[in-house]
Amino acid sequence: MTEIKFGTDGWRAGIAEGYTFENVRYCAQGTADYLLSEGVQAQGMVVGYDMRFRSEDFAKAVAEVLAGNGVKVYLAKAAAPTPVLSYSILPLKAAGGVWITASHNPPQDNGYKLRSSYAGAAAPETLTQVEQKIAIAQQEQRIAHLDYDAGVKQGMIQVFDPDPDYMQQLARLIDVQPIRDAGLKVMVDPMWGVGQSWFPRLLSGGKTVIKEIHNERNPIFPRMKRPEPIEDNLQDLLQGIPEWGADVGIATDGDADRVGLANEKGEFVNQLQVYALLAYYLLEVRGIRGPLVRTISTTVMANKLAQRYGVQVHETGVGFKYVAPEMLRVDAIMGGEESGGFAFRGHIPERDGILAGLYLLDLMVQTNKTPAVLLDHIYSLIGPHYYDRIDRQMEPDEKPEVLARVKAARPDTLAGLRVQEIDTRDGFRFVLEDGGWLLVRFSGTEPVIRVYCETTHQDKVQDLLHEGLRLAGLAVPA
């Protein structure tokens, strides 16, 4: 029996290993049992999927189990971005949603994401209850089931198109006509995922030209390790920008809830810099005021911008299961995380790579500045910040020993910078004298340990990362 645990964002496992039809059906049964216990089964659930291997078949299996438990299912008619699916929960007044996606994970994985009625990641306490009900269903070997065709005929499974409602929502949030008319050359990399075709659909009909690459379904995600919009995986985009003469590059991950950015020189703009750009756009260009929410692995540039504009910053653990509830609690104008996921007030408390991409393009249009110039401008306001991350694969039996080593570490300095505080809310974050930080934590979605840092000293980035590896007892690159 596979123990099913929801990590940073859902349950993920290797296809045909832990991720089997049987286990996906147990997930659906546990979800149905939770809905029944809360008395919200009549509201129904949205079920959607991405372009990974057999995702549509796994989604259909979920629909059959939910329907077999008396839960009406709104099943997306085609693969769709996570933010598009999540938004559909609201007009349908559904109890939540299930998305079959492993987001940015390697191609051999698939996943099961659970969303709540507010269209954001289910809260940790909800996920704990669902996990318990999944375990009970496994112990009882109990899965209810209604054949797909019978479910459609009985009206328990309704196939629908989530795109129109989402398009209307975007129109309420941003006027894209200035972007269409700006005459930009935008190169877009949907990374073989469900973000393909969205920017051409939204921005065609004017002087701006959109060129997409990697815009077919290909579940092995060739020419990249995984559909995660970070520098290593975006080499075709970075090389293509100067070759084509593009003004900017936009990437979305496998389920299009994350955004990546490249400047006009074909240089990657890291995720912390993108957070600062988006915060500046909302605070300065749009003149909106309200709190910012960021995870502990996200930039302290947020705090410096917040101080400049007289707003607050709220920190959370890593993952939108923490960010979304906090955004709702404080009515934040934006929430973001280090992985390139951003959410915005007036929309849904859910990462949206499409809307974030549009906001970045609008920032360029409204300021008449390129991404490189914009970042230089922000640095002129709050000073430069530098960031990097190292990921290391870990065997499960290695974790306790590594965890114990990092937990016991009490360094006075790291790379010559005084350690002012050790934050253990989610991993081990060493807060440094320059306001920067070093974070060592285990991924919540895959067997990986991550070492991250941000500092105002460019020459200390690699030294800090190596210090983090040493704290964990891991080998340092030569």
C-alpha cells in the first residue's frame, strides 16, 4: 500500500510506480469522503488535467470515482492551465477542484493537486484530513465508481470549457490592447505544456508579434530536464531572443501556473527579481496599495519595496498552501514564491503564469523600458540583490542524518557574514547581517534537498551555497 502524502503542492509520484490508477482512485475516494463529511458534495468538483502522459485518463478515473460517490463533476474538455481551471471553480460555485498535473516535475512524474472553493490551494489542515480519509479508504480497499458514459448520461459528469470565463476575468484585470499596439517582439516558451497558444490568442491582432517555441504536446519535455522555468531549462529561449531580435522572453511551466522571464539580451531574470518587478508594477505603475505576501525563500527586495511604498509584508512557509490562505487573510495585493509562482488581488489566490506574464509585458509598455533597464531602475531604488540555488537528489534514508546535521548547526558567520537569526519555520533559514539569507530545506514535491541564498554581495553567492552544502554534510563542487 502506497502512503499518499500531499507535499508543497499536491501528491506527486513516478508514473507506474507510486502513481498508478489504483492510487489515483484512492485519492479521489478520500477527496469524496472529505466532501461528504463536510456536507458540500452537492456543490460538485471541477476536474482538469495537463499534457503529461495519460493525464486525461487519470482525470477521467477521478471523475468516475467522485461521481460514484454522488459528487457532481465538471470535467474540463481539454488539457488546460492550472489558473484557468482554478478560476472556473468560482463561476461554477463548486466545492473545489482536482488537477491531474505534476507541474514542473520531471517527465516520469504525475500528480494530484487539490483546490478549495476559494479557487486556491487547499489549506494544510484540509489536506491532512483528506490524507487521513485516503488512508482509511486504502485500508478498507474501498473505491466507489460510476462508469464514465453512465455518469455523463445521468448528468453526474458534465464536460465543460473553462476558457471563456477565464478570458472574461483577464479582461477585467488588464487591458491588453496597449500591449497589442506596442509593437513588441515577444518570444514565448510554454515548455511543451498547457501554456501553449495562450499568449498568441490574447495578444494577436496588433503590431506586437508573438513567436512560440516548444508549443506541441510532448510528455518527455525534450531539450530540458523538466518544464520548470529556470535558466538551465530555458536555453533555447535564451539563445532565440538575440537571434530573432526579441524584446523579451516569457516562459510558463508545465501547467502554466509559474512564469519565467528573459531580458532583451537573452539573459535570464531570476524568480526573485521577477517578484520585485511585479511588486514595483503594482505599487508604482498601478498605484495599488496593500500587503505583500512572500514565502521565506522569496526575496527581501519585497520588504525594501514595501517600506518605500508604506505597505506591509507577510512571510509564510514554502508553498501556495500557505500563501493562498495568508493572501485571503490580509487582503494582499500580491503573493509570490521563489519558484516563479505569483498571485494577485482581485483574481484568485492561485499562481497564474499567464496573468503574471501579461503584467510583466504591461510593465514594459507603461514605463517604455526593457526588462534589463527596469531591473537596473529597481536596483537604483533599493540596491542590487543576488540569488542562486543548488538542488541535490536525496535517497529517503539519507534525510534523517542530513536533517540532524543541519538542525545541530549554529554558525556565527557564513561566508564572512554574521548570522543574526535562525528561522526554522520551513527548513533552516540563516538570516544574515546584510538582510540576506541562506536556506536549507527538503523539497515538498520530490526527493531533493535545496540550498538557496540571497545577498547584497555578488561575490559571496557561491560561497554561501557551498556553506549550505557543508552544513548538510554534502559534497561541495570543485
